[in-house]
Amino acid sequence: MSDAPARDPRALLAVVVFGAFLSSLTSSVINVALPDIARDFHVDPSQASWFVLSFLLAVTVLLLPAGRVSDLLGHGRMYLLGMTVFGVGSAACALAPTATWLIVARIVQGVASSLVMATSPALMTMALPPERRGFALGLMSTGTYVGLTIGPPIGGSLVAMLGWRSIFWASMLFSLIATLPGFKVLPLARSDRDKPRFDLLGSVLTAVGTLAFLLLSTRGLAWGWRSPATIGCALVSIVVLPVFVVVEMRHTAPTLDLRLFRSVVFSSATLSALLNYIALFIPLFTIPFALRDGQGMSPPQVGKVLSALAAGMTLFSWGSGWLSDRIGSRGLAAGGMVVLAAGAAGLSLSWPTSGVLAPAAWLFLCGAGTGVFISPNSSTLMGAAPRERQGIAGGVMALARNLGMSLGVALGSGLFAAAFAAGHKPGQWSAAADQSLRTALMLSAGAALLSGLVAFAGRPSGAGRSNPAR
């Protein structure tokens, strides 16, 4: 079972890398705009977290089912559908008259992004022969990080000149630019008709269980741990998990092949990735509010500070992946997380600060640590899965990433909720907010250290060197 061959592998490679670049660019600009959106809709940072969480929840819940659907209907078709719907969702965000409208439109963007994220790795592996797949995936990561680097300063300039709605109009335009060439170079037909039975029950259980767990994790503190909603989400999570395990173990083509987790190396790499993204997204969510409201920075200045984190990831990810092919991933992955922990702890201990240079330097350190970690850990995760289950392994990697992002935003917004519980108005800042920020950043440092420990203990020396998948 496979998609029809690409008409021009190099053109396919260029389209998907360009799409990864534009997707990361458009998704990174919203962090700069969050304080302005919150002011416009008169909500505090805890409530504004839904502008990010709604997107991440939709992506995380639908990622694995989207991967299975794309296997059945064609990766090229689903990629183009995702990019097109993302453009429509972006226009809906730009036109949002209320906070609720914006949240719903962000969910539409998340549904579309789940299709793009689920199909991009598969399309990349089709573009080049097996011995160059690592190069292709590395190139896609580079495109993603470049987009993350230039997104915040571009977003800050757009917000300052044209308002926050302009970033979503720009997203719509970028989606159009990324989609049109795809109709010419991406495979739109299937080369065979041997389609496995779709795991409908497993997909439904995946979506329901993941959503219940994420709502419990991200909103339990705000709802209260004894509230009916929190208890209901906890019960659904507890009930769905064993049923899901039984269904997936018996299905011939499961949505999630749980046998992959029998490998200690695969499991540790997945857990390390989850903890890394928790550590990374705590500062990514909290720092824009601290700089904009606490330090009085303009959106372009906030964008410059945030771009330092992405610049660190961009500069160190490619070389770290190359090095891990030669010396293994164990030391690099663990060391990268120590560097991230140092950056988050340094930012916490030095806050409150003033000016662009100091927070940018600490965030650059966070980004450098993540850049050192990502490629070796991803190589280890994918290398621990058999060749015939590379697609599912890629879905697990993306699921860990988005789940970590969601939990990181939830932790940051939960701590801010405590600071704003006294009735502070949007745009205000206080000593309590400073303390919440410092606590959040220390949690980020702790998650990074735990990720490094899991990465070091969960794999043998030399693990992650370049080898064909089994």
C-alpha cells in the first residue's frame, strides 16, 4: 500500500519543506499577539490560553486518526486538504468578533494542521530513497526552525503596524502560497487499492480518551479538582484507557500499535520528547505576557526576544543530528536537556529583568538545548521502530510533541490563573504575577532535567546511531 510516485521528488521535497516553514512561521506569530488579543477581548492570560490550547487540543486529539485516514485516502490529498482548510480557518480567525468565535476558528486550524502534520513525514520519505530519508527529515526540521525563528519578529511588526488580526490574514496568504504548487507535484492518486480496514473504534477511543485526559490536565485546576467536569474527565480517562489497549492489541491495523512501547528505548525517547516540549512551552506561553505587560515592551521587541529561542534551536539542531549519527544520541540528548534547564532556571532567577538582551540570552540557551536534544532523540525514537511501523512511530512522536505543548501551556496558564484570581484586569501586572512566572520557569527547568535523566537512563551507550530501521 503506497501513494503513487511523486512526479518530481526534488519538487515534492521543496513543497513539503516550504510548507513546514510556512506552517511553523504562522503558528509561532500568535505567541507575540496573545497579550493584544487578550486585551481586545478583555480576558486574562489564563482565559487567553484557550486561543492556544484549542488549537493544540484539536491537533493532539486527531493526529493519530488523521494519519490512518491519510494512509487510506492518500498522503498528498490529505496534505493539500489540510493546507486548504488551514487557510479557511485563518480567515475565520481574522474575522472573529468574539473570543468564542476565535477559539472555534482555532479548532478548525487545529483539525487542518493534524492532517498536515500526519502526512508531511510520509511525503518526505517518498521524496528520497531510504538512505537519504534522514537528510529529508532533517531538512524539514530545519525549515520548521527557520519559520519559528523569523515568525515572532514578523508577527511583532504586523501586530504593531496593523493589529493582531493581520497575522491571521498573513496565515491565509501563506497557506495559499504553500498549497498551489502542491497540486502540481504531490501524488494525488493511489498506486494500489489494497486498503486495510480502518480502525474506527480505536480512532474514536483515541480521540475521546486523549481529549478527556487533556481537559483534565489543562483545566482541572481552573475547574476545581472536585468539580463534576473534572471528575467526569478523570472517569472517562480511566475507563477508556484499558478498553483502548484491548481494542488496539486485537486489531490487525491499529491506529496506535502499542507493541512499539515494549522497547525501552522507544518508550524512553517518547517520554523524553514529551517532557522536553512541556519544558519548552512553559516559557513560550508565559514570557510574552511578562514582557508585554510586565516590562512594557512593544510587540516587535517581544518578537525579537522570542526569536532568540528559535534561533538557538535552528543553529544547533542540524549539527547535533549529524553528530548523533557518529557518536550516538545518549549524551547529546541528556546534555541538551541540561542546557535547557540552565536557561529556564537562569531566566527564573534573574527575573524581573529589563531590556531585550538578558531574556533573549537565556531563551537562546533554552533553544540551544532543545536544538541539541531534538534530532538525536527523534533519531532514536524512529530507529527503535521496525521499518513497517515507521508511520505509526512518526505519529507517536508528533503526539508526544503536541501533548507536551498542551501540558506546558496548561501549567503556565494555571500558575497565571492563581496570580489573576484576585481580580486583576487584562494588561495589569503585579508582584504575584512575577512570582508565578518564576515558579513556572523553575517547573520548566525541572521538566527538562527529568527529560535528560530519562534520555540518559533509557538507552544504551551509542544508541541512535544511523542505522536502517529494522
